[in-house]
Amino acid sequence: MSISSQFINLLASILLLLAFAMLSQRRIKSLIRLFMVQGMTLVVSTIVIAVTTNQSHLYSSALLTFALKVVILPLILYRLIKRLNVEWDVETLLNIPSTMLVGIAIVIVSFNLALPISHLAGTITRSTIGIAMACVLLSLLMMITRSKAISQVIGFLSMENSLFFAATSTTYGMPMVVELGVALDVLVGVLILGVFFFQIREKFESLDLKHLEKAEGE
Amino acid sequence: MNAFGIFTQLLQLLLTVLLAPLLLGWVNQCRAWLQNRKGAGIEQPYRKLRKLFYKDAVIANNASPLFRMVPYILFGSMCLAAAIVPSLATDLSFSAAADAIALVGIFALARIFISLAAMDIGTAFGGMGARREMLVGFLAEPALLMVLFTASLISHSTSLTETVETLAHRHFEIYPSMAFAAIAFLMVLLAENARIPVDNPASHLELTMIHEAMILEYSARHLALIEWASSIKLFAYVSIGIALFVPWGIAQASDWLGIAFALPILIAKLLAGGFGLALIETVMAKQRIFRAPEFMGTAFLFGVLGMLVHFLLGA
Amino acid sequence: MNGLAIDLIVFAAIFWIALGLVGLAARNNPVFVRWVIFPLGALVGALVAVSAFLADAPETAISPLGLPDLPFHLRLDSLSSFFLLILGSATVGISIFSAGYFRNEEKHLGTICLQYHVFLAAMTFVLLADDAFLFMVSWEAMALSSYFLVTTDHKIPEIRSAGFLYLLMAHVGAISILLYFGTMGGDHSFDAMRKTHLSDVQATFAFLLAVFGFGAKAGILPLHVWLPEAHPAAPSPVSALMSGVMLKTAVYGLLRVVFDLLHMELWWWGVLILAIGLATALFGAIFSAVQSDMKRLLAYSSVENIGIIFVGLGLAVIFKAYSMNALAALALVATLYHCLNHAFFKSLLFLCTGSVLHATGERNLGKLGGLIHKMPWVAWTALVGALAIAGIPPLNGFVSEWLLLQAFLFTPGLPHSYLNMLIPVAAAALVLTGAAAGYVMVKFYGIVFLGQPREETLHGAHSTGKWERAGLLWLALGCVFLGLAPFFVIRHLAEVSMLLVGANISPDKAGWLFLAPISPERASYSPLLFMVVTLCAIGLAFLAVRRFYHGRMRRGSPWNCGYPIRTSRMQDTSEGFGQPIRQIFEPFFRIGRELPSPFDSAPRYSAKTEDRFWYWIYLPFARAVEYMAGIFGKIQQGRILVYLLYNFVTLIALLMFVQ
């Protein structure tokens, strides 16, 4: 194996590690920090792929990722939790080891599901598809196990990150138009959700989503 | 079994046993610096050992012979552990007798004996400490084994020297599975050596102590041996960490010059490792004891994930 | 010794029965029974062990006994000789111990003696049987004799109901085994079964029946419920025999069926056995950690060990199914070695509890403590057993654990991607049970033998007699020997693995000092060297401390952080020690707790942990059976005319059918 593909593998497993870390992290502030690190890992992996495959458009994609996922989104989220005054909120979670056990099962299943795809893929980084898929599912699992709105949004964003990683590692990135579009969507999405948070809080004086369940009938 | 193997074996054993209190002193000193204290100096553990050895031992009226045997057993088994963890060289003649699984077995041996000794006097604290120690060990032991297995899968061998040789000397390769193993290992190291998120080595607070609760009834030379054994244990753990995750610089087989180079490299790595440990202990807070199973369970699952990633990526 | 070994063993079994009969006849002379019959039984056990160990190649014999035209076939091959070795060597210790133990049972001694020796003989014939007929007869004889032994104290209602449950489960299992033999067809000799070739579906059906039947005997999940009831109910030597040896006959049966009689392996059979084994092991470990009765604790620990044995068996089947015979051999050797080890350390611990029970009359952990001062022999031998069962090097439990983990580390070669990844997770779970066993043993040993006596009555506890000591010592030495010199037994096991999976591990390569199942580079372990170096380090430390410092020591009252009030009641109870496990694995238990109110003048706390399976499976099943019985009961009118009518109708129907 060439050194760059080993490096990609390392980054892939760091992403997986981060997904598990997010799954077991209670503090919202640390979650945002983890999200930032995740973004940074993506940037590095994109650059590595760009260097090894000489795909120049990946550089701009890396730059975009850096701007959006390492700088802008975390900043927005930080400001959000500061203004919502939930900076030090700690979530009550399900038993962490059992959540992680489910996570391990997900890893096994998603790797085996991805096996046929990775046999088809001819890129240098095909074994990472399973990991990317596991990350997507783990982010979804994280959204399921959380009750606070902000952590769900972070789960959503990390899912998008995993998808992005899957795309870069299997097909050397999406066309620039698509990428820009997705980036814009995510940005606007977070902004709108930010507004939502204030609305939710104003209405229920909490960001806990279980209040929304009650609101259904009204 | 060649002369070189025996020589490195003895040299490493001697170094470990003698230097272990120094590492502990260094960690404590770093902690003091980080906390803006002056600290007692890195040679403090030696002074403490010396003081304890000269004192008269007092043991409880109803202590059984087991109670008096345990410090020696502990010391002996930790020496054994120190002997088989390759820290200075990978050519250790004794390593064929005990592999990674046996190493975990040695730690289990020590843990069970010290827990039994804690229960021997029949005080409330002793039993409580024993129970907590076994609880931590119950999850830490498998976690450590998973870490070692992850490394073994790479080298196709559970022999520690073989594993470290593979990691250190064959051509450079990145093993992503070791990233998971490293995190799991760090957590195990903290828990098994009674360090901060799980236990506090500096406190005698009844409700939180684990290790200290078990050795409350020991005094003088018995206590000295136990303290010494725990410092060897810390040294052995840090050496495992160095050997698995930053093995570069360890002496190759039959290489006299290698040892001369390996020693300063090892000391540098130990100093860095000790500082890192102190840093972790300073920035982290002691967890509630009920959180300990969760902490260890997470470590265990990270270890399992490390093994899985090895299969996922085929590396 | 061609043909000699099997004759000797058959002779030994018959001699056992004879000893039992003599014991029954001489029941008015209990001293004779205890001091002559039981030691002779031990000698016979030694004979069985030695002739099984020295036997080479399959030996067959046909006994003239049996039904006309249906003689009993006997066969001694390496598999049965290994299990006979287990039986014989464990019996030596247990019988010697019994010679001293049954001194309080003068009244029943004759019957106990008969049942005990018939039990031994029945197990021998189970292991020797080479046709379904003899197998079932001896299997049932084994179940019945052990049932009577379990219900020795039949005046106690709990013991009666435990015995009933045991009998019921034994028979449900036996029916399943019978059905299995039915599906195999042929003339019911094992030779014919070896020759028949079944289709996959038929074989699977047969396999499932065998797993159910033998699993019920072995106590796998969810058929384990009888085990923690029946084993503690029996007198301790019988518990030792049941746990240490009888459970192994079930393992023997399954091995015989899967590898020998069906002689085909599908990979998912292995996965099934592995999964069941893993669940059983985890379940047993967790439940033994929360028990307060010392014999129940050991019984659950037996469940755990059977689980571990099944895990190894499943792994062997998986490897064999993918024709990785050498690895199958490794897993199999680990499994078989664990069977032998378990026979030794579990018997040892059960006998120790027997001694404690005799000395104190107490089985509840919460009322024991500090017995190391009163019964040092029992305490030190129990320490060996406890360390061995916890898988601590250099004792024997570690050797089999080590071998099994080595087998697990080879799974990357499996050509099935799901298995490839799930099996490391299984290895992780297995390691977890190993660590839990350590927890359980610290609890068991620490609470029974260490600390202060929790009750006043314990101060009067007396030490054990000579016979008991000899029996305990035999088993403890066995644990040490099997731990230090695994080479000799493993060389013997090579024949078994050759027979069953067509390959063996080659321990010879690394010499007798080292255990290196694959190659010395891959993994090696030398218990003897390990032991010597540890002892040297300990000795040197001791001498150095004495030489350079001093050995001055004085006794005082315990420090205990300076708390002035100290009573023995302030020690951890067994519930307290198990509390963390109970908390972590709370969903597994059905916990009934009674908490005292703050205003109670005499506060009482009680916590009861129960098995959920009892409520999930057994009670609904029992209710269903009762309901069905009620429906069928309606045809019982109690009038003779109606019964005659039934007879008449049946007769007509049969006649028509035959015609």
C-alpha cells in the first residue's frame, strides 16, 4: 500500500473515532469542538487525495470545506449556544457503552454492505467506503439518541461530513457545482435552524425536543 | 538463548526496577509544576521508600499469612511484568516464556492478590477498595487485552518482542487500528494505575479512593514494597505504550551499540510520557465512582473497535 | 496393551457397582464403608485414569449383556479415553474426600454409597458406549443415580423441588437425545451411524436435537435453570462430581455427535454453538457475581465454564467447516483442556464449600468470614482453585484460556466477511467473562475465608480431617500440575484432535518447557519458567529486605483510617460485593428489593436477584402444559365403563390400521 493511501486510511479511522467520540460526548460545547476536528480531518483528507491524484478541483473543494466546516459553521454554532445560554449543557444519555455496542454492530454491518461497492471501486481508497458508510449511520444513530435540538443538528452536519468523505474517497469528489450547492444548503440550513431554536425556546423555554411531541396535537 | 539476550534482559529488568520510582517522581513533579506548586523533587519516591523500609512494621492482629505474603507477590509479579515488556531492546531471553496474554495474566494476578489482601483484615475500607479495584479491573483487563490483540494482529504474533520488532523495525507503515488502540490504552493506563479520572493517588478521601483504600492496613516495608510495585506497574504500562505506539529507537537484536542509543531515547520518551500523564491528570477532573464502569466500558469498546478497524482496512 | 485397557475399565466400572453393593450391605458399619469402600473407589478411579491415559488406538469389545440379539457394544477411542481420564482423575480426589466427608450421614450412608458408585459406573459406560442402546441406558442410569444423590436430604422441600426440576430437565434432554438417535436410523450402533450419510437438512435436524439434548444436561442457556438448583442441593462431593464430571459427559456427547457420528460440519452450526456458548458464559459469570449462597455461586460459575467450553467447541466446528483443520485442532485442544481443568478446579472448590459447610453449618456467604485462621488447609487449597478458575497464570485455567484466545486470533483467515468481524467481538466477550470470573472468585474467597468472622458461631469452626485434606490436596496439586506441565496432556490430546478433526497441533516443536501451539515466533508460553522466575523474584525481594533492613514487626489493632468503631458487620457483604455488577447489568436480573424505612428500629435490607428466564420461558411453558393437561383431563371420567370404551375403540382402530 502506498503511503498516501495508508494516510487516507488513517484519516478514515480518525473520522470513525470522531463519530464514536460524538456518540459518547455529553457536553454540547465539546460536540462542536469534535465537529470542528471532523471538518479539519476532511480538509486534510481532501488535500491528500488532491496531491496524490492531481485533481486540482479538489484543492478548491478543500478550501471550501475549511471555510465552511472548520470556521463558519462552528462559529455560528458557538454563537448560537452562547446566545441560547446552553453552553454548559450536559445531556442525559442512554448508557454510553450500550450505545457504542450498537455502534459496533453498525460498523460491522455497514462494512459488509459496502463490500461489493468497494470491490467495484477502482480508486486508491476503496476500503474507506465501508468506514464512510459507518460514519453516516453512526451520525444518524447519534441523532436518534439525542434529545436536544442542537446536538441533533450537529449529528445532521456530521452526517453530511461523512457523505462528503464518501464522495471524495470513492469518486475523487463531486462536481464543483454540486459541492457548492450542498455547502450553501448546509449553511442556509443551519441559519434557519438557528432561528428555529430561538422560536422553540421561546415557546417551550427549553430546547429539549420532547416538548415538540406534545405540541403535535395543537 | 544467547548471552546478549540474557544481558539485555537483566539490564532492562534492573533499569526498570531502579528507575520506576523516578518516573513516578517525575510525574508528580510535573503535576506540581502544572499546578503552580514547587513540588517535592523527582527523587521524593526514593526518600519515601527508604523511610518506609527503616520503619518497624505494624500489622493487624487478625492478619493472616496471606496478608504478609502479598507485598512480595506483588513486587515479584511486577518485576516479571517489567521484564517482559520490551522497553530497551527487543532481544529479551525471557519473553518466550510469557507473551501478551500472559502479561495481562500477570496484572490480573497482582490485582487479585492485592484485593484479597485488602479483604483480609476485614475492615470496611478494605472490602470497599477490593470491590472497586475488581470492578475497574473487570473492564480494564479485557480492554488491555484488546489493545494488545490489535497489535498482535498486525504482527501475527502475541509475543511482545515479536510485535514490537514488527512495529519498530520493518518498513514504516501507518496502522489506523492503532489509533483506536492508543485511546483505549490511555484510558486503561489511567484506570489501572489509579490515576485521576478513576482514582486519585494523592487523596485519602474515603468515598472516592480505590487503591489507597486497599493498602490502608499496610505499613513499613510491606507498604514500601507495594508502593514500589505500583511504580513499577506504572513504568511497565508507560513502557507498553511506548513500545506499541512509538517504538522507534528500541535496540535491535544483538546490537550492543543499539542499546547505547536506545537508553537515552527511552528516557526521553519516558519523560515526555510522564509529562503527558501529568498534563492529563491536571486538566481532567476525578469522576464519580459510578462513572468508572462507563469509562472502562468505553475503553473496552474502543479496543474492540481497534480490532475491527484492523479487519476493515486490512491493515 | 491391545484390548487390555478397555477390559480394565469395564472391570473398574463393575467393581464400582460391586463396591456400592458391598457398601449397602455393610451399611450398619459406617466406619468400614467410609474408610474402606470410598478409598477403594478412589483406587478404582486411579485405575480408570491410568488405563485411559495409557490406552492406545481404538479398542472395542462386545458385552454379552443386553437384550437378546442386541448386545452392548463398547469402544474406547482417544476421545472417550480422554474423558475417562477426566472421570478417573477427578474421582480419586472426590472419593478420598468423601471418605471423610460422609461422617455425619451415617443413616443414609449405605444408599449414598450405592448411588455414588452406580453414578460413577454409569458415567463410565456413557463414555464407553458404542451403540445408542447402551448409551441411553447408562445415560438414564446416570441421571437417576444423580437424582437420588441430589435428593439425599429429601426432607427439605426446596431440595425435593430442586430434584424434581433436575429430573424433569434430564428427561426432556434424554428424549431429545433419543429422538436424535432415531433420526440417525440404522441398527443403532455407532458404527452404522458413522457410515450413514445424511442430507444437510436431516443432519441439521439431528444436530439441533443433539444440541438440545446434551445442552439440557450441560446447562446451556436457556436450559440452565436446573443447574443452580440441583448442584447446591446435593451433598458437596456429589456436587463436585456433577459439576466437575457429569457436565463433561454432555460435552463428550456433543463432540461425539458432531465430529464423529454426523462427521459433517456446517459453518452455521459452529456459529450457533458459539453464540449459545457466549451467551451462557456471560450469563453465568454475571449471575455468579450476585449470588449469596456459596454453592449457587459455584453452580453459576459452572454455567459460565460450560459456556466457555461451548465457545471453543463452536470455534472448532467453524474452522472444521472451512477445512482449516489445524486451527480446528487448536480450538478443540483448548476446549478439551478446559474440560479437564474445570473438572479439577470446580471439584476442588465444591469440596472446599463442603468442608466449610460441615465446619460451620452455613452456606450463606453473608454469615461466613475469616475461615483462613480456623481451616488453613481448606483455605489454601481453595486459593489454588480460585486462582485457577480465575485464569491466573501459572495455574491451569490460564492455559486453556490462553489456547482458546490463540485460536481466536487466527480467525482472520476465515473466508466469510461477517464471521471474520464478529468473531473478534466474540473473543472480546470471552475475555470479559474471564475477567468477571476473577471478580467472582475474589468475592467468593475474600468473603468466605478472609476478613473477620461475621457470626459468633464461626469461632467454633473446626478444621478438616485427614481424608478431606488428602482429597483437596490431590485436586489442588492437579490444578498446579496441569498449569505447569500442560505439555504432557496436550501431547495426549493430539490423538483426540487427530481423530475428530484430522489434524493436531504440534507442541513438540518448542520442546516440553514451552507451549507453542503453532510456532514459537507466533506465540509461546512457558508456565514452568514463569513460575520459577516469579518465585525467584519474590524470594530475592524477601531476602533483600531481610538482609538490608530488618524483619521487625509488631501486631496491633487495624488502622482503618482511625475509625474507632469496628465490628465484623461493617465488612462488605456478599450483596455489597456484587452490587457494582448488579448495577451495571441491571436489565439482566429480576431484582426484588426490600429497603428499610428510616424509622425502623430493627432495619432489615434484603435484595433478591432472580433469573428472568424462569419468568420468560419456564413459567409460561408450565402454565401451558397445565392448561393442556386440564383439557386432556376432561376425557378422564373416572368411570370404568368409559375406560373400557376407550380400550374398545383403540383396539378396533388398531385392528383396522394393521389390516
